[in-house]
Amino acid sequence: GLGDVYKRQLETVDKNKRIIFLRRYWYSDSIKDISERMQMSESAVKVTLHRTRKELRRYLESEGLYL
């Protein structure tokens, strides 16, 4: 299913990117909480999330799953 596709894609990204993405979109952590946990600025967390979403979108498009 689609969950498996997301899982496969997330396995291809850097461990820290994966943690940030999951903390935000699976556990609904705030940007502030993630930045403190990861010892990064809030701006860096936002940029990481943006880039990871773009990677996910490209991956979904390559699999024919993004409209």
C-alpha cells in the first residue's frame, strides 16, 4: 500500500532527516520541540522538512503515485 511506499522512500534518506520527518508528521511534534531534540535551529528543521517533502514528492512521482 501507500504506507509501504512512504516507508521505502524514508529508508533511503539520511537518518536525521527521517527522524525529523517522523517526529513532525507521525508524532505531530512542534518545530520548536524537534529543534530542541535534534539540537538544530528551528530554521534548519523547517528547511530539512521542506527538502524531505520535495524528495518524497519526486519519489512518489517516479512511482506514478503523485497527482
